[in-house]
Amino acid sequence: MIWDKVSWIYDIMEIFNRKTNKGIEIAVAREIPKGARVLDCAAGTGMLSMAAAEKAKHITCTDLSKNMLINAMQKARKRGIHNISFAKRDITALKDKTETYDVVMAGNVLHLLDDPAQAFSELLRVTKKGGKLIIPTYLLGETNIIWKFIIDIYNMLGIGFKSKFTINDYMDFIAENAEKAGCAEYSTEYIYGTLPAGFAVIKK
């Protein structure tokens, strides 16, 4: 798959968006309850998993790409993080039972999916009642010239972006899908950087 082929360059490209990524990491760490059982979907090389590790009891770090998971595992080992396990999973068809995790996360993946609403529903399904769904998402509709160039590189590598959210698009998506699922409590914040992100937390 394409993500196996580009896994070696993934973290290098992420350097160009360091400020936003740091903001996402801080926000994730803030939202993890002490002792939480966490699922990280479409985890890439594990940025969100690492951010959650200090407070979480255990994190299941998942992705469709085997090579991404290998990189995430190596990163966790170098940092001495031992409360993470790694598994290959499809974000749109999770194997977990309903209401399994205290926190479910899926970072920077909505814009890659044909049906992000289906993924939202599946992520919420495995979130415990009273738990949190955290969905930080790069706002590709608010890029600067540097990131337009980087996105062109990704497109040349064969990575197709299905959506280019602005902050308004993102807030509309979160509100529509949260309310459709019966979740009245949700929040969204704007994380600044060269490629900004929306950071949504939905309480089930």
C-alpha cells in the first residue's frame, strides 16, 4: 500500500508542521484521563499515542500500514514507552467490541477517507459511554504556499486527499455527526501553525 512506501519520509515531512503538531500533542495529553484505556486509529508513526502515554494505562496503536506501525514501535522503544501495543486495523471496520475504550483518537485522517462520517460512527461505537472521541484534523483548505507545495508532493506520490477542510467545514462536520449520534457535548479548537489543525473532542 502507498503508506508502506512513504513511511520512511513521513516524519521528515511532519517537521515542516512542527508548531501545529506540538499543539496537537499538548491538547491530546491534556484530554487523556489518568489510567485511561486508549485506542489510536490511523496512528501513522504514533504521534498521538506518544502524547497520551504518560497518563494512559494502555494504548492500542493501530494503522493499516505495517511499516508505519514498525516506525511507531521503534519510536516508542527509543523513548522508553512500554504501555503501547501495536496492531494493524481498518478505521472503518474495527474489530473491537462496542464501548471498549475510555478514549478513542484518530489524528489527521478524515481528509484521506472516502466516507469520513462512517469512520466517525465506527470510532464512536467503540468509545465507552462517558468516554471521549478525539479527532484532530489538518485544515487543508487553509494552507499556505509551503504546504500547497508539500501537498503536491504527496499527490505525486499517489496520496489522494478526499477533503480539504476549512475550520468552518470541520466544525460543521463535527457538529453534524456528533448530534446525529446523540452526543450533545463536543468542542472544537483551532491549532495554529504553517498547516493549522482543528482539534475536536466529542463526549459520548
